[in-house]
Amino acid sequence: MRDNFNKIIDEDLAYIMKADLPWHELEGKNILIAGANGALPAYMVETILYLNKNLLKNKAKIFALVRNIEKAQKKFGRHKDDKNLEFVIQDVCDKINLSNDLDYIIHAASQASPKYYGSDPVGTLLPNVLGTYNLLELAREKSLKGFIFFSSGAVYGPIGDNQQANNEKKFGILDPFTIESCYPESKRMGENMCQAWLSQYKIPIKVVRPFHTYGPGVGLNDGRVFADFVRNIVNNEDITMNSDGSAKRTFCYLADAAIAFFTVLLKGNIGEAYNVSGDKLVSISELAGTLVNMFPEKNLKIKRNEILDKNYLKTAASGHLPDISKIVGLGWKPVYSIEEGFRRMIKSFEQ
């Protein structure tokens, strides 16, 4: 299975490297990536190491901040002898002492699955607030070219289900007294902290707001509905739905999203936020039907159940269509279709 996983990733990395980006700006740079074990930042780690081998003459150095070194060594096992990948083993919520010069900091350390909102709200919000503080304070000690904060589309809150695209300035109301707000409220605070450190200390911050991003590396036990569906398909099980399936989401394949993150890092404007999303709304019911129909040989069906996990709390974000025109203006657009992307994700898990 691991060989198949690596094959899919290598194909994705070749696709990412073909993006029309000023990759040369990463030549010889020191880059701290916090939360490197996560699926999204891990693709950034993989991309930079791939660029080192295939494009950059003066190699970039990655400092991958992780809490779980065993998980990191397994995830990046094929790079165990690469001197340009160094692990920084600690919780981002602890003070960060790193003597090395840094050119870029990418803060993607956060629990993103709703399954944690009810069971571990403190652990969900602290990386977005205290972790952001620690990284911004570290940034004050360095001469940074860029600081990227991974926020979330959840910061918009409920702004109505509609087909009209909503841009980076339109927000709904979040209730801070609901426990599920621990994630979007802390992401909002993290964004505001970034703006404060930019205003007062001139830290060159930029913000990305990913919506539902899927692909290799997203765990089958992730807890989000698309991961549950993929697990069902991989295990040849009927898809189980815990709702009527009417909720709508946009889905962006991880390789497309990775190009978006590097687009903001290398071409985005300091002090601005960018939506990173697919460009079509898809209902949960439609997604389930699409996945089942993609594998007719499995003869799977769609079943509906009551929600069983009391710790799974719905995100405050509504099913609106994000406006991605701002990042499209930088030259990015999502390419992979739902069918193509999910086929690649499912293939990465199969024997």
C-alpha cells in the first residue's frame, strides 16, 4: 500500500512543480513548517524536497515542527537520509527556541476535524492562539520573507446557503458560547493576531483559508464526512450517511490546494487572506452517489443512519460557495474534478 501511496504522491509532486510559480525564490531558503504531520503541510514538505531534487540548485532547508516524531518518521520515511529535512520535536504551544536563520514560517499546526471539537476543544483552539503567538514571536527574531497562517473557511460562519460566491470580506455571526465555535473563533483570533503583528512589528503575514481539502495523507479516521466515505469505498462497505445529505460543500484536491498555498507564499500580497477552494458546490448526497457510481464493480449502496458520535459537532460554516477570484487573480485555479481527485485518493489507500 505504501508503494502505491508514494506513486500517487510522486505524480502529484510532478504536477505541482509544473505550476507557473517563481520556485527559484526558495533557493537556499530556511523554511519552518509547523504541524508538518498534517496532510496539507506535509504536501508542502514533500513539494520542497521534490524541488530540491529536481529543480533547485541551492537546496532549501526544511525545519518540520511536529509533536509526534514516530508519526513523522513514518510519514517522511523515504526522506530519512535527507539532510535538508530536520525535525523540531515539540508542541507549537510551547515557546519555540530555534537558533537557525529563517526565511519563511508556515503555521499549519491545528486540529481540523469536527470530531475533536466536542472531545478536545482546548486542544483544538490553543494551537491557533497560543501557537500563533509563539510563531509570531519567533518571527520577530528572524528576517522573514513571508509568514503563512493556515486559517479555515470555517471563519465565515453561517452566512446562508446560496449559489452566490462570497468573498474574503463577508462574514456571518459566530456564537462564542457554543463549543463548536472553538475552531472557527480561534482561527479568527489567529488571523487577527497576524494582522496585529504585521501592524506593530511588520511581520510579513499572509493568510490562506482552505475549505474542504481531500487527497492522499488525509486519514481514513479523520472524522470528516468525505474521509468516512473514502474509508467505506476502500473497505468495500456500503456508504453510511449520518444526515439527509442536503448540506453542500466545495472540495479541492490536495495537489491543487498545495499549488494554491505556494501561490500565496510566493505571489500573494502581505496582509491579505485568500480562499482556497473548489469552484463547485456538491451536496453530501451527491458526493456519496458519485463515489458509489465510480466503482460499480464493488456493488455498494448508500445507507442512512442517525449520528452515533456525540463528540462530532458540526462546523459553524455554512454551505456557501466561496469566491476564489482573488487567488485566481494570482494565476491559480483548481483543475482536478471530484471524480479524478477522489479516484486518486482512494487508489492511494488500496493494496
